Amino acid sequence: MIIEALIGVTFLAALVVMLAPDEYAGKLAFALSLLPVAGSLWMWAGFDAGGNALMAGSIAYQTQLDWLTVAGYDLQWFVGVDGISLPLVVLSTVLSSLAIVSAWTPIDTRQSQFYGLMLFMEANLLGVFTALDFFLWFVFWEAVLVPMYFLIGVWGGPRRKYAAIKFFVYTNIASLVMFIGFMALVFNLPVSSFGLPEITQALQAGKLSGFVGLDPATLKLAAFTAMFAGFAVKVPIVPFHTWLPDAHVEAPTPVSVMLAGVLLKMGTYALLRFNFTMLPDVATRPLVATVIAAVAVVSVIYGAMLALAQQDLKRIVAYSSVSSMGYVILGLIAYTGLGIGGATFQMVAHGLISGLMFMAVGVIYNVTHTRMVGDMSGMADRMPVTVGILVAGAFGYMGLPLMAGFAAEYFIFQGAFASTVIPSAPLFTAASMFGIVIVAGYLLFAMQRTLFGEFSLETDYEVRRAHFHDVAPLAVLLLCTIALGVAPNIFFEMITDAIEPVVAVVGGGA
Amino acid sequence: MVPPQYYLVLAAAVFCIGVFGLLTRKNALLFLMSVELMLNAANINLVAFSYYWGNVTGQTFGLFTMALAAAEVAVGIGIILVLYRNFKDVDVTEAATMRW
Amino acid sequence: MAGIFDFAPAIVLLPFLSFLIAVGTALSGRDLLPKGGAIPGIAATGGSLVLSVAMAAAVAGGEVYDETIYAWAAGAVPGSEGLELTFGVLIDPLSAMMLVIVTLIALLVHVFSLGYMNDDGQTGLPRYYAGLGLFTASMLGFVVADNLLMAFMFFELVGLCSYLLIGFHFREPGPPSAAKKAFLVTRFGDYFFLVGVVAVFATFGTAQFVGTESAPGFPVLAEQALHGEFTANTFLGLGPQAWFTVVGLLVLGGVIGKSAQFPLHTWLPDAMEGPTPVSALIHAATMVAAGVYLVARMYGFYAVSPTALGVIALVGGFTALFAGTMGVVKRELKQVLAYSTISQYGYMMLALGAGGYVAATFHLLTHAFFKALLFLGAGSVILAMHHNENMWDMGGLKDKMPVTYYSFLAGSLALAGIFPFAGFWSKDEILFETLVHGLGGSPLLLLGYAFGLLAVPVTAFYTFRMVYLTFHGEPRTEQAESPEPVRWNVKGPLAVLGVLATVAGAVNLAPVAVLTGAHVDFLHSWLDGGFSALTVHHYEEIDPYASAYLGGEVTTVLLGAAVSLGLALLGLGLAYRLYAVPEPVEHTDKLGSVKGLLYDNYYQDEYQVYLANRVVLPLARAADTFDQGVIDGAVNAVSSVSLFSGSRIRRIQTGVVSNYAALVTLGLTALLVVFGVLGGWLL
């Protein structure tokens, strides 16, 4: 029942905050958002599941109720978590709370609606990561887009309408493609419900029948392609990434935090759950694996190169997200415990670190009202603590050991290097690893030009330090990042436990 | 008993007259009348088949349609009045503002 | 004494604690601690020094220690067959020696900083001491690391500290830029290192340096694999020998970056933007030594790969000469020292590549002392000169700063390799090892020997050019007339290091041992203890080199020492001739365009900047244009096409009711016809 309570409380909180007066909507939203944080941490502490939820593993905090029956399929309220989803649940609640605090300064209109939508989005995100019935999952999946659309479209920058529509239409079309792909599978399986475990197990038992002249193998390939393309937009993978920088640049800081921190992880989470868990026999075909690995490498290097060319701090971080998510894809396709485990860990790690970076850039923007690299220098002189944390976060992004990013990237590299699924795995791995040099390049250049040197910024007001409540979430995120880097087992142990069955199917090693 | 073909031919004829009126007239009142003709063509069919099958459902629907037609006329006349008020005319081709 | 090793983690944790205290002070923004937070740092490094000496004493008693103390992600991967990612502590003769070096110099640098930073009224001191503390902790963590992954992690962390400390004066334009360059260039090397770490794990399933009897470390496994006793996973279709060479060279990438070897040496001279004590600690004695230390740490792995050894030797020898020549023309005190550092680490690499494990370690030891001394001496001079580093503005400081002068002179004699100072013994041993192994059938090493030998007079020349310009002759500026006096906290560390630079050679009097037969090569015996797979004689067994002598061993020893000492005296004499005059002039101007070439560092910086600014950046911009134009263009094109077709198709909506009615009728008719045709009613 804890999951229902978590989602229910968050929805209720959204409603309450919507109706609250603007003056204290932010504080109220923060206070209420602590409830799901506490709930998710409590879930983490009492977590006792083993194995993968989709593959006959035990599921923690499970509820399974029949809801409707449509055309012979049971639609269920079926939620629960395993080692893959729980870290993402914790990430969502923690990051939402911190994002709400980071909104206190920049959001100065329609506060109650803003915070209400943030909480509404959080509730739906929790639904996405806990739902184990396809229909339920899809409802949450789509419902996340709605608050996001308004958050960008109402509180965004000058081109907010363009960005919001682009985001919504692009990801929505992608969902449609994915939906068709998945339905093509379900309708040709002897299953009686949309429960993801049932579907997964039926697929792996080889119960898929052909469809209008396609044999099961071809049908699987087609479905895999459709779902991969659909999720690729969400992740985003090059070349489906162009909505991301636009959305980030226009979105207000807290929304960017949520977008980069959690929304992108929906894509990789779904890829792991659907493509890589349900259809391992397609993913491990040499050609498919090569293409996916190549796409991952291109995402990493190309994304990093794009980040190098940017002048807008937010665009830099946005493109570097493309780069970081490339690592996740590489880890997933490796089909090793460390590879997929590292990819899942990277979802959390990148959520924290990119959130930190967007927030830190936002704090600076609150003061400077510009994000262009050339417009400011020497910010360290005026905002020492913020800059200190930003520098630490940037090094975390570069994969500094004992911070979460390094752990995740190292697991991925180690897992991918010895992968038996990717042909010439060492070469692909080594190529993608070059990303760690480029990331250091653009972040160091940007930091040198904006943070250091003599202070200069053209303003008609006194540049002052940031508020305590602007900096506190940054510090919390930094501490989380370091904690996960020093002790990755906080999540990594449960992740690998849930990954093992997935890897065992293809006979992958460590 | 009169075979249903006759009724069908009659209904088709009435319907075609209605369609012809709809396509060629510009006057909104004539429009309304044409629509009434088409409706009643359908009514004829309903009643004819009802009689043919010995089932009263069709006749019931015929009555429904009449009531509906009456209501429709009331609404239609209302629309025409508004049309006249706005365009000083009852020419339907003049009122072409409901487009892109 | 078994219990003493239980305190080994404390060596790392004490400086880390001082880091936390300093960070706390810095965050509070108030002057919470006296001396800007220096005291905790001094106490912590002092404590670490005491513990390190205790460790060394225990090691001297024949004990060693290798324990896993923290499972970072161990056992978390089911079915991974022991791929354990752990932190452990390895205390053996090599690491014990390094621990003492690092903690001693860290302590002295902390004390020196009291004079250099505090007395100079610098601001941001808690941040400075936080950086020093974190650096010391990371460096010590690297030294005691018992596996390659842990070594890599701390290797990166010292890079971060280097970045933070070089960029300490962040309000000026130079330091942030230098810091960025230092991190970026070493990161480039570390990229290869990381690939190497991953490859080692993938190849051997472990990255332990030592391991246990049943599960030995990867150097031993590599050896066994070559003897067919162990099956290593090799990749890319390479055999074990070739693959091990590839892996070795990958790890070497990190070494070349961190130890500032050609071609990744360009960051070190720039790093001199950092405060001078930082240069002494990080960019001379310890962090730069990390690369060399790493090769020594996993020497067993390199020893089985002749190609890798050859590359190490050639890179080292070439760097020794190459960097030395640039040091000849520099005007600034710290620049000379920076190039000298690069050159000296080149010697160590040469020694390692040439099978001179003891010689390299020996030079690492002596160099740490005399180069730290020289940097601190330079710091003392710079302090006295109000942060003017140009040697041409100095002169005549000898009488005004006697302690600095004499200690600096001791360091210079050691650097130049003049008998009997520390540097003479270690450098001589490097050259000797290279020579005999070269004669023993590895002609490649003779090339390395030639580089090393040529670098000797160059070293002596630039060293004494520096000494004469700084301390001798007449003062050339007002600052040099009346230098700022320095206090005990500057003189103390100088005196300690001065003594060490003079006598440290005594730890391994190898030539004397050969000549007299007395066992005075203590360092050799020291490094021959500990884990059997990490001993000198084991390395000598597995390395591909044989020894041969010119005449007899004694003759070769004497000849080698005489040649290198003679060349050093030649360089010294030339410097004396040219610069030990009251009014020296820039004789290097006579080199003409060669001087320009040397002064501009053979345009090494230019080509790297060119690569960054003229190749990578335009490439990135091109990618951006492509992205915005083609990829995003395609996305926007889809939306434009939709909008455009919509705007055309909507013209059907004329708004005229009759048209709609006509369309409906037509549609109905068409539908009827279609049904008719399909249903067979028509036709």
C-alpha cells in the first residue's frame, strides 16, 4: 500500500497546492513534497525484493487489482518496485523536493499553479517507475507530458511556446510509435492481461505468434525497432535529440532540473524494461547490437562536441546530457551485469549531477540574468559558495572518482569492454570513453571564462550572494553525489540483483 | 399489399428533390424545406419497412423523427433569423465567415 | 608490531580530516582558526609522517601488509567471478619509502606555507589549506593503493587538487587558464590510463598489485600467462604478449600525462602559476612522481613486455634532454625549475625502461628532496623579491639570504649531479644501468643513454646559470638590493631539505659497493624485501635485459661516473664562465633563432593550442551547424510540411454551406459507386 500512499499523497499535495494562495505555495509544496521523500526512503530501507520484477523475481510493495476488462484483456492496477525502479523512485522524490526549493527565487508568477504542476508531475513520474501493467504505465507515461508542457509553455523563456510544442509533439509522436510496436507484440501473445511480467515471461517462453505474414522473429525485430525509436526520443539519442536543448533553454531552472534529472530517465528506464528485458534475442543480434553501440558512441562523442560549441551555459549542460545518456545506451547494450547495472546507476547519478548543474547555473542566472559565457567572468569573486559547489559538480560531471558519475561510468566501461554482445566491444568502449576528455574540455573552458578571472558583469544593480535556500539544494545534491560515489552499494547492490536475470538470459558475464 | 419497391422509389424521389433543392437554392428558408424533404424521405422508408416487416419499431422512430424535425425547424428558423440579423439577407452563400 | 599496520588508513585519513576542517572554516567565511587553518594541516601531516616512519620501521623489520579495507562495489555483481572493486592498503618497501617522502615534504611545505602564504598576507587561506590537505590525503591514498583501480581514482583526485591549487589565485587571468590546461592535458593521458584499468580488469579479472597466493595480482598473472600457466582474456585478436604491451602502453598514457613526459609535458611549466609551495609539493616532489611511482608499482607487468620498456626508456631519455634544453634559456626562476623537473622525471622513466628499478626509485627519492628544496628556495627568493620571478632582476642575494643561498646551492649541486651530493649517486646509477643493459644486447638503450648523458651538462649549465644569476654578481634591481627578510618557517624547511639533499645519496652508494664490496647499497636491499613478486631480484629475473661491461664491472662503474661527473663539471664550468660575473648578459642570445625555438618550447604549446582552437573547436562548430541545420532542420521541416499542407488543404473549407452539401452528396455517391462495384451490383 505504500506505493498507493506515495502516489496518492503526491496527487493530493498537487491539488492542495493548486488551491493555496501564491504567497506560500512554494513553502507548502516543499513541505508536502517531503512526504513522498520520506516514503521513498522508507521503501528503500525496507526493501526486500530479489530478482527482476519482470522475470519472476519477487516484487516489493506489490499491489495487483483487476480494474477493467477490455476486449478480453484485464487492465490492472498493478504496481511494485524492484532493484531497478526503486532507485529511480528515490531519485524522483528527492529531486522533486529540491527542484521545488530551487523554484522559490526564479518563479514569481502563478506560484500555486507552478508548484501544483510540479507535484502533479512528480506523482505521475512515481507512477511511471512503479507501474507494472502496461496500460497503467502508459497512462502515467503520457500524463507526465501534460504538466511538463505547461511548465515550459507558461513559465518558460522567450521562445517557450515553440519549445513546449516541440517537446510535446515530438515525444508524443514517439510514444505513438512505441505504442504501436508494443501492441503488435501483445496482440500476438497468448496473454490475458497487460501485466508486464506476464508479457515478458510469455515472450521469453517463445509464445509469440506471427502476424499478417511476419514470422515471430521479424515481428519482434519490427516491434523492437518501433519501441527503440519511440524511447530514443525520450532519452534522447542522436539524431532524435534536438528537442532537448530547446526545451532546456526555455524551461525555468526547476523544470530543467526535472527534465534532465528524471524525465530523460523515463526513456532509458523504458528501454531497459521493454527492449532489453523483453526482447533480448533481438538486441543481441550482432547487427542490432552493433548499430545500437554505434549510436551510443555517436551520442557520446557528438553530444560532447556540440556542448563544446555552445555559448549558453544551459545549452552546454543540455548537450552534455545527450552525451551522458549515450553512456547509458552503451551500458545497456553491453548485456553484462556491470554494463546494465552501471547504466541503471548512471540514470541515478546523472539525475543528481545534471540536476545539480542546472540548479547551479540557475542560481547564477538568478543573479546575472544572463547565461551566455561571454557576458560574465569572475563569478567566483561574488558567489564563492555557489561557484564552489558548481565546480565540484562540474568535476562530478567529468567523472571525478568518489563521485557518483565516476562509479557509473566506470561500471559501464568495465561492463562494455568485455561484452560478448557488442562486436569489437573494446573499440566501441574505448571510443566512447574519449567522451571523458571532451567533457572535461568544455566544462573547464566554460568555468574558466565565467567563474574565474576578474569579476565583470554589466548590471545596473549590486551583484550579491545567493540566498541560503538557493544554495542548500545544491549542497544536498552534492552530498548525495559524493555519498553514491563513495558507497555505490547504496543502490548498486539492489540494481545488480535485479539485472542478473536479464543478463543471464543472454549468458552475459560480469 | 403495395410492394416496398414503390415506397422506396417514392422515398428516393423525395430525397433527390430535397438534395436538388439543397444544391441549387441559396435561400436559407428553401434550404430548410429541402432538408425537411430529405428527412421525410427517410421517414417514408422507416414506415414502409416497418409495415413490411410487421414491426412497430420503425413507426416509432418515424414519430421520433417528426418530433425531431419539428424541433429542428424551430432551431433552423432561429438560425435563419440570426442570419438575417447579421447579414441582412437569408442567402446562405453570403454567410461564409466560418472558415479558415 | 603487527598492530601498527592497523593504523595505515589513518595516514590517509588524517590529512583528509584537516581538509574537512579547512573546508568548514572556508564555508563559515570567518576567521575561525588561527593561521588561516594551517595548524590542522601541520598536525595532520606530522601525524601521518610519524605513522609513515613507524610503517617504514615495521617494513624494515621484514613485515609487509596488504589488506582490503573497503569493498567499494565488491561482490555486487553476481556471477562476475571475483571482479571485485575494492579499496585496500599495500605497505611494502616501495610504498613505505614513498609514504615517508610524501608526508615529510607535505609537512615541510605546510610549515613553509606559514611563511609564504600567511606572513605574506594572502587571502583565502582556508581554501589553500583545504587544497593542500585534500592533495596530501589523495596522494597518500594513491601511494598505499593496493590495486590499479584505486590507484586510478586517487590519481584523478590529485589531478583535481592540482587544478584547485594551481588556480588558487583565481581572480587573475593566468592561474585559471594554467589550471585548466594542467587538468585537461593530464586528463588526456588519464583517458588512456582508464582504458588501461578497464583492460586490466577485463584481461585478468583482478587489478591487485600483489594479491594472494591463490589469487595473485595481475603482474604475476601476466607472467604466468606468458608461460602458459594462466589463461588471460585477450582482446582484438591479439596474443598475450602483444595485448599486454597494448595494455601497458595504455596505462603509460596516464603516466606520461601526470609525470609530464613528452609530448604531454606542456602543462607543467604553466602550472608554475600556482603558489610556490604548491609547486614544490605537487609539481616537483609528489604528484608528478605519481606517474613514475605507478610504473614502479606495477613494474612486474612492464618487465614482461620489452616493447613497453623500450618505449618508456626512449620517452624518458628524450624528455630528459628535450626539457633540459628548454630550461637553458628561461628567464624566470620557477620556469627553469619546471623544465628541470620534466627533465629529471625523464631520467627516472629512462631508468625504469632500462631495467634500473632501484636507480629510478633512488632518483625519485633524491629528486623529491632536492627539487622540493629548490622550489622552496625559489619561493624564499620570490618572497624576498615581492613576487618578481625574473632572474635578471635579481643578483647578489647570496649575502643577504645566506640560509636560502646555501641550501639552494646544496640542491643545485645535487641537481647538477656533482659528487658527493645526492643527485650524483642516483643519476650516475641510472646512467650506469642504462649503459650496461644497453651493452648487454639492447642497442635501443644506448640511444637512451646518449640522451641521458647529453642532458647531464645541460642540466649542470642551466642549474648554475640560475644560481649565478640569482645569488651572485651585483643586485640588478632595487628589490634585490633590499630583499624582504624571511622567517624561521621558511628557513627551517630549507635547512632540513638542504641536509637531505646533501646526504640522501648515502642510502644507495652502489658504485662504492661495487668498488669495495661493502654492502652499502641499502636501498637495493630495502627494495629487495617484501612480497617476493615485488622484489628487485624478481624484476631482474623477468626483465628482458642482460648486462655487459666495458672491460670489467669496476672499470665500467668508474668510467661511467667519471664521464657523467666530467660532463656535469663541464656544464657547471661553462655557466661559471658566462654568468659568474658582476654584470652578466644574456649569452643565450648568441643562439639566435635557436633561442627563440627553445624559449617558445619548440612550439609544443602552439601546436597543442592550435589543435584545440583551430581543429577541435571548428569541428565542434561544424557539428553544431550540422545539428542545427540538418538534424534540427529535418525536425522543423516535418513541422513546416505539416503546417504548409494544412494551410493548403484547409482551403476546402470555403464556409459556403452549398459547397459542403455538394461535397457530402458527391461523397455519398462515390461511396455508393464503390460499394456497388465491390459488391458486384454494378458492372
